[in-house]
Amino acid sequence: MATVVEPLNFQKIKDENFLEEKLCGKSFTAGWLLESLRTNDEEFKRLHGNRKVKNIEAVDISGGKGFISIVMRCTVHFENPKDEEDIYTTVVKVPGTESIDEVINKVEAKFDLEDKFIDNLVKFHKFECDFYMKLAPKLEIPIPKVHKTMPWIYQKADGCLHMEDLTTKGKSLTFFETMTIPQIRAVVRHLAHMHKQFLTMDESEWRGSFLENQKAFTEGNDQFVNFFEPFLKMTKGNRDQMAELIDKYTKMGLNSEFISYVNCQAYKDLELQPILVHGDLWGGNTMWKLNDHGDITNEVAAFIDWQICHEGSPMSDVARIMTLCCDGSVRREAELFIFDYYHDLLTKDLAKVGKKNPYTVDGLRKAYNICFFGQCLQLLVMPVFLEGALQKSPELEFVNNAKLDKGVLRAIHAWEDMDRKLQGEYKYLFEKYDDDGNFTNEITAFVDWQACHEGSPMDDFARVITVCVDGNIRREFESFFPQFYIDTLTSELSSEGFEVPYTVEKIQEAYDYMFMAGAIQPLFMTVFLERTLEKEPHLEMINKAKIDKAILRAIHALEDVDRLLSGKYKHIFEKYGK
């Protein structure tokens, strides 16, 4: 049992009477946190340093996003507050296995956390503390402010990072959401600038200090085989294709020497000057700024969770975030320009300090592809593993199914590309290691009104969401949109002194009818619009991914029509469908 961590200086906070309360049952007390705030957090000291605190409320907000730590959002309540918003929030991140244990118990694939894995977690925490205390203050990219760190001694003393609260400033994407081209550009802009800093920084400040983490993904890969069959069960009509590819590349993917080559040696063979790699850059560790409506924008709020940062390839983070976080069509499109884009950014940034870019575009492309191979295996694990983190309820069943289908399709496209490359330019690796323009969320205009007519309030809505929205997003929105529509219409009409003439139930029914009437259109549009795609050799794989995605959208729509016409609206099918 971990030792309770209390404040060192009771004199400073002796007037408060809640000092010994533990935060979320962990060993850190409210008194410890308050002392850290009053000692290390400059913003807290400036705003509230001399105020008496009533209590501190801690809530675990990990929510399935952090698997090797829990994240506690701590709210400080003051005596004699000015109003309900007169509070201060901060975050304490505590490394451990509680979150990953919880998810493991929910997934079909079974695997064990070995003692060495625990040892690595302790090591990772130390590296993250070192990064935040020594390097982070020197970097000019969005990184959370860390006020205090505590070492982790397994089963004896909890470790932690006490840091600023970013939950009101940004959100992260789940695995089942996709990054967009503008977001990829934003990430690469920050990475290029960070790389410029490491290429011009005194090497003694970081070179050699983070080498051990290069092998973070070389151990435990043998347990990935436990995920293959559960993944194949999710592939539906693509099972034979993926089973063949998995059988073809399992030896290579599980070969620890290959993973070690990807992370430790490939960039050296390509004569690429190393930089510091985040190491676990994906949707869960990238926070995006929010607009006034609380929606994610294309601006990065922070890169978080640096526990496996290490010395390595300049394309390592780019390959990881694009492989794990982008649908196949988005990733393939980005791969057409991202190497030139990164190279141009870095060239201009280095020129400002009189330095030349040490990389070539072709070298970056090769480095990316090798790192890409190292990420593909994880795409088989993620849908299976993260299924356990999805919220389970009857109304979310079809939303979750669509999310899983989308995650599986992302893996299929990645493995298609890996197969193509490993049987072409990079066949030498296979033979060696196989031995055993930015859109926003604002509408500019609705155009082309030639078919306007009097009709259902749900006509336009059902059409646009059925034809233009992926199944997982449509199903999720359908779970709350009738009430959202009524609330929005009520707000609009009440300001003019009118009442809403509809009910939620009637809106739901009207939508269902229009949806069933139009659900066949994604099939026609996929076939019809396929001929409008640009036919160039370099676009072939992008076009294929686009068609696959459109077909999946149509499949999800027809699945839902079948469910409705076999249930609530069976009388409609019996009247018109026979």
C-alpha cells in the first residue's frame, strides 16, 4: 500500500480543515495539492494565493483515454465565493494500471500484464517527469504546464504529475474519430518547429538521455496474437482478405528485431539526424482548441503524455498519428504532400537561424514508410481493445457498431498499403524480417434550390445526414437530434412569441419516414459519382479508399432501414414492400 503523501508545510495551510482527505482514494491528500498550488502554480498564486479554501473536490476524468494512468481533475472551492464560477481547477496525473485493468476485463482478447510491463511503467513515469522538468520549458510548442512531479515507487509510493487543467481549453479525439487534413497540417507545423529546436539546441541537453525508451514497443508484442481472431470477427465481408494479410505479416510484425529496427536503427541507416520523438502521438494525446460552441477546431491546444519520449526518427510521430488517427482516404491524401510540406516548414525555420535542412524529401518519405509499417500492427489491436471503452447502452448499440466498422476499415486500408509497399520498394525488409483548404463548421450558403417544395420538416435533414454523413456519426447524432431540433426551434419561435407545433415523438417519426425513403440514395451516388473521381495512377489508392468508405456508409444506412422495417415500421413494409 502506498504511503499517504501529505504537505510538507502545515503552517502555510493550517487554517483549512480538510487537509487529510485523499484525492480519489489515492495517496495524495488535499493538503498536499493545496501546498503545491500555493508554492508552484504561478496563476493560482496570482489569483488566489491568500484566499482560504473550503474544500477540494477530485474526480477521475480518465474516461477510457488514459490506459497507464488515471487523471484527476481537482476543483478548489473557496470560502465566501463571489459566484458559482469562483473556483480553480487543476489536474493530478497518477501512473498505474487501474484504467488498463478495467478495459482488459471488458474485451474479448485476453492478455496478462507482465512484471516487466510494470517496471517499464515506472521507468516511463520517470522519463515523463524528466521531460516536463528539464526540456518542456525550453520548447515552443503547446505543452501543459507541470507544477510538481513525484517519483513512483511501485507498491510503496504513488508517483504523480501536478499540472494545469486543460479540460476547459481543449478536447482530444477518440480512436473512432478521424483527423482531418487541416489538423494534420497543424500537427506537422508544430512538430517541424520542435524538430528545428532540437536540431539547433545544445545536444548535451537531450542526446543520449532518452535512448532507453526507443524500445518501448519492442516488448509484449507477442500478446498481440490474442487480438487477431477478435479483430477478424469484426471484419465482416473482409475477413478472408485480412486473414490472408495477417498470416502473411505476423512473423514480421511480431519480430522484436524488426520493431527495434524501426525505432532504433532505420533513421541511422537513412543517415537522418535524430530528434526527440513524442513516441505515443495519437488522438488521445493531442488536445484541440475549442470554439465558442465547445466544438473542436483545427488548432492544437496541447500535446500531452510524454512518458515514452525518445531519441529517434523525425517521421516517427508523423507516421504514428496519421496511421492510428486518420481514415484511409485522409491518410492516403496526406501522404501525397506531407513530406514536402514538412521539409519546406523545417527549411524556412532553420534558415532563420542560419542553418540548412539536414533532410531530403525522399529520405523523409522512406523514414515515414518504415515507421508506418511499425504502426500497422497496432491497428488490429485498437478496435478490439477500445471496444471495451465504449459506453454500452441499447440506444448506442448501432452507433458503436458503426464506430467499430470504421476502425476496422482504417486498419484494412493501412494493411493494404503495407502489403503494397512491402512487396515493392521495401520488399528487402519483408524478406529480412519474415523469417520466423480548410473547411470550418460554419455554413457559407445553401445553393441549388431548383427542387424546393412544400413538405416534411425532416425532409432536408434526413437527406443531408443520410447521404453526407458516415454511419457512426449519423447514428450518434440520431440518438439526440429530435430533442436538439425541438429545443432549437423552441428558442427561435419563442423569441417571436410563437409555440412549436411539433413534438419530439412526431419529429422522430417524420425523420424515420424520410430516412427510409432516402436510404437507397447512397448506393446510387457511390456508383454515379465514382466516374467523377480523377483517374490518375497516384490517386488510385485514395480513390479506392473513398469508394470503400462510401460503400460502408450505404451499408450502415440499409442496415438501419432493415431494422426499422422489421420492427417499429413493419406495417409499412407489409403494405408497400410486397
